[in-house]
Amino acid sequence: MSTPDRRTLIADTAIATVAAAGLRGLTHRAVDTAAGLPAGSTSYYFRTRTALIEACYRRLAESDLADVDQDAPVLPLPQTRGGAPGDHGEGGGHGQRAARDEAAAGLASVIHRWLTTGRERQLARFELSLEAARNPELRTGLHRAGLGARARAAGILAALGAAHPERSAELLVAWTEGILYDHLAGALAATRPVPTLPELTGTVRRMLDASLAAEVPERP
């Protein structure tokens, strides 16, 4: 097994360990055992616990972005008859509405995956993120890992005609995080079913409309 493959295996196993046992269960020895690697392998590649957690941040970001790129790629901005390409109003024409519908369906598919087959990874991400709030050494790594999601959200919103996509992306990411947390770890998470894909598509369509309508001005 090559070094990059072994690093990926260790990161994936560490994420699965956190999802199953929490951060208390994340030790180098536990990862070695779960990954079926010789004792000392994890500490060889990631000497400290901080380095191991930072590897988890990078792998989580990489995996989440791969899901977004697969199901919700950035679309070309539709040209509207008699209107500017950047016209993001609801009356911007059939092409604009169809583009929003397509983007909503793609993002809803991603969120549905994260609530179902990708559930454990998202639970681990929440727990690992909280660790950065307690450990200043981890904040830079978490911040760096989070930039990719916001860049993808900004790209999608820019393709839909947002005038200030970076600022609007903050809203879209925050709402997405809220949906994930509420359904995976919120007070009612254990008592209600995961939303269906059509339900999520409708919710995401409203999120996109609101993000584009808000068009928060850039900070000076």
C-alpha cells in the first residue's frame, strides 16, 4: 500500500472511530486496530493526536466536496431572453427557474446522502468541529477545511446569478449545517424520520431563493 493510500485509510478509520466511539475513543492504537495495520502505523504518519485530527478535517472536506461535485456540480449561468445573465429575480425566465430547480435537486441529493448513507461521517464532523472550539491548535485546520464548502456554495450561487455569491454562500452553508445538525443530533433527531428527497428538494429550493434574494452586501 502506498503512503497516500495508507494516510487515507488511517484518516477514514479515524473518522469512523470518532463516529462510533466519540473523541474519547480516538487513539493511535484504536485506529491501528480498526484499520488492520501494524501497531505504531498511525503514530508513524500522524505523530500527535492533533495531527491525526487535522488529517480527519482534510479527509472530511475532501469527501464532502466529492459528494457535492458528483451530485451538484456548478452549472453554467443560463442566458435569459431579453434579460442579463446575472438577473437572479424569480421572473428571470424559464432558464433561470430551471437552473434553480436543477441546483436544488442536486444539493438535496447531497444532503439526503449525508443524512442517510453518509450519516456517520457527518456525526464525526460535528464532534471533531467542537474539538476545535476547545483546542486553539486545531482552529486553523478546521478553518482551512471549511473554505472549500463555502467556495463550492459561492460557485453554485454565482452560476445562478448572485451578485455577491461569497456572502450569500454563508447563508446557504449555515442553513445546510442547521438541517444536518437538527436531523442528526438535535433534540428530535431520534423521533422523526429523515426527510424524503422531494421534501429536501423543496426545502433547498426555498433556501436558494432566500440566499439569492438576500444578496447581503460585501463587507467594506
